[in-house]
Amino acid sequence: MNRWRTFVPVVAAASCAQHCAPRVVEAVVWVGAHDAGDVDGAGDATLGSDTGSEANASGGTTLVWPDDAGHTANSDPWIAQNHDKITLVQPQVLLLDFANEFVAEDGGTVEAGYDLQSVVQPLIDEHVEAFKVASQYQGYKSPSAPAFLQYRVVKTVDLRDESGSVNSSMLPTSSNSSGVVGVDYGQLNGAAFANLIGIEDTDHPGTYLTLCQLFEKGIINEVWGMAADPLAEGDPPTVKFASFVETKQAYDVNNVPTGQQVCTSILGDPCIAETLTCSVSIRFFDFNPGRGAGCHLFASGLQWPQYVTTGVLPALQEVAQTFFNFDFVQRFQAPFASFFGPCPQDTDGGTCIDWTTPAGGPFTGAVSGPLASQSFSFSPLTAGCGNVVFPPNATAYSVQAGDLPVLSSCENYGLHNGSDGGDLTTPYTNARIDRLSPPNRVSDCGGAQPAYLLESMPGLGTTATAADGTSMKNWWVYLFY
């Protein structure tokens, strides 16, 4: 199987660091049983009773993934073959807790020795709920819209120790060629960690499944790595999991697997294909116990543009690059695909994007500002919804100075319900987004904005079509291709 590495041009971990800056303010433990399957002593995943298929009101068949017929692993061809029939995904998550102590989102310190059930379970619930909100297609318009993505944390592995450090010494680390220390994902796939995870290999009694084996058998579909930030401003940095890092099965334009895999980690983060050579798509998310679930959505918002720039999902790329404003070469004949090209991360209060016409707004045109490394003039810049770093009214990298009102097709993408068959545009402002997706539902990292963005993507029940009239698929299913 061939693997190669490729990145979004400038999307870096610092994007969340700016938007999600730190606030001033040996047991194996099972959690989440009330909303999850379980893994018994033999290591077999027992999924919920709502898996499988059922007849819908129109007489068709709807499917739930993972199901109880053996379709449980990422990249199972069954997923692509049944894409349009899947109405619910319940990915199985393994949570690895290395955080000995941490500063909670409310600013209080959670001391070493905390109880996982009472401390970690509420955090899990918040993150699961955030993705439920985000996967309700246009849920801000239809609050009763079904939540398509319903994570199940099937096991939390307690990897804390009594080292006295913020994070456990069991967190494997290594240095890259530049001397930067990070998580060593390869060690997480070793026999020693298999024993710590503790899910037995029923084919070889007395031994335990490695991380790759857990992915390949479909016992887990994702890993959330929990490590804490420094306890106080000025303390030495801690080693954390990447916001997200993934090795993804590649597909052709007909959603047929190519047999190759693509690394979709953010620039500057490791490519786990180099150390974790699993045969299916694998993904890690940072599960930061000191930050709200909005930061998890922000990381997911960084993930999606990877799918439209790396060539891993060309069928999605065709219909999604305009949504995320990664089509400037085609739309405006610009020398760069997105604002990540001309707009630096270091804003220092300046603007990279100035808005023009009409006077007083809502604005429809964008021109290069003082910070832009290349000149541009885009009018109208109303199609699509942007991305979590450059939302529709962005003025610089992760900045929306002045909350300018702009017109955007976020809420009508692909619906062709505007004039001359285009998508209807509506005013976009931060205040409007906060009202539609209240921050207290998805807190931290500007949680309302990534929630709104993800809710606006064509999802379950979409009637969106491409320019040629082809029906768009539910984009969320692509996560587990």
C-alpha cells in the first residue's frame, strides 16, 4: 500500500493557538456505558441495539454504521457502497487519559487523583453533544433535525501516574529533526500499550490487540488523546496530541478506493502513516480537558479543508472546495487557492482582507489589505461559507475585526434558490451566528462559528446539488471512508 504526505498550504496548529489561546482563569476504567456499547473481557465490541437497518417511511432502507453485521471498521467498502442509505453513524472512540491534573475550562484546578467517572465523563458528554449539534444539517433552522454523528466513547484507559508532572510519564514522546518534542504515535501501537489498553485478542488468548488491530477489526474508529496544558502561564510547555492527525484511505472520483493512503495532518504536525501503518483510515483528536468542546469542533473544521486539497476524496473536492473558499484559482483565477496563501498568521492588528461594496454593507467584495503578501480583488465573494480560520467576514488570520456584515450562501449552499439559479445569499455576522448557535451550547474556541459552519455543510437529508444538477451526498459519511 502506497502512502504519501501532503498538507493544506498554510493551515498550522497555530491557527487554533490563536483562536483558542490558553485561558487565564493502573486501572482500566470504563465510562460512557449509558450512551455507548461495551467491550467485554474478551475484547468483542457489543454495539447498541439501534444498529443495523430499518425501513423508512417511504419504503426505502436506512442504515446505521457501525452495524451488527460486521461492517464496523473505517474504510470498509460497505460505507461507500451504502453512503446514501446511512442515516446515523455511531463511531466507537478510545480515550487515552494521560492528564494527571489540569486547569478546567472554568479556571479551577483539577487535582491529581481525580475520579474519572465524575470528572471525565461530563467532558466526554460535552464533546459528544457538540458533534451532535454540529451534525444536525441546518439545525439552526430546524432544531428537530436528526443528529447524524453520535460518538460513543467505548473505553477510557487510565494512564495517569504519580510522577508529579502535569502529564503522565507513560505518554510516549520523541523529537523530530528540528528537536521539537511531540507524541510518539508509533509507540502507542506497540505491545506494551496493547497491554495497557487491555482489549484481548480472542484469536490469541492471553494477548492484547494493538491500536492498529483495534482499528482494523472495527473495535474502535477514532482515538481521543487527553493530555493537559501547563497549569500556569509561564510554566514550561507540555507535550500534547495534535489538534487532529489522520492517515486516510484515498478514493477515486467514483468513491472507489485506490489502495493508497494520504496523510492529512496539519502542517507542522506528525504524519502518523510514518509510524502507524494500519490498513484502514485512522484518526487521533486532541481531547483537551481544560478547553471546551468548541475547540474539538474547531479542530474538525481544520480537518475538512484537507479533504478538498489533498486529492484523497476527489468526489467531495468537486462539490466542497467552493464551500470552504478553497477554489480561488478556479473562481477568480487567483495565484492562490485560499486566503491561507496571502494572509500571514501574525496579524499584529492589521488586516489582510478589506471589504468593499456596497457602502454600509452587507459587503460582497474583498480586496487585499496591508498584510496581504499578494494583491487580490474578489467580487462577489458570496459563494460558500469559508472555514474556521477565515469565515465569511474574516479580515485576517482568525480575525473578524468589527464584525462586518457580509453576504454568504452558507445557509443555502447548493440549493440554487437564488436569482438566475444561484444560491440565495443571506447576511452573515458574528452576532447572528451567536444567536443561531448559542455559545453556551458549544463553548470555547468561538464554538458557535465552527458549529454553524459544520451545520451548514450538506448533511443528512440535504437537497443540495452540484452545478451540473447532480445530487450532493451527505458529507459527514466521508469522515469514515
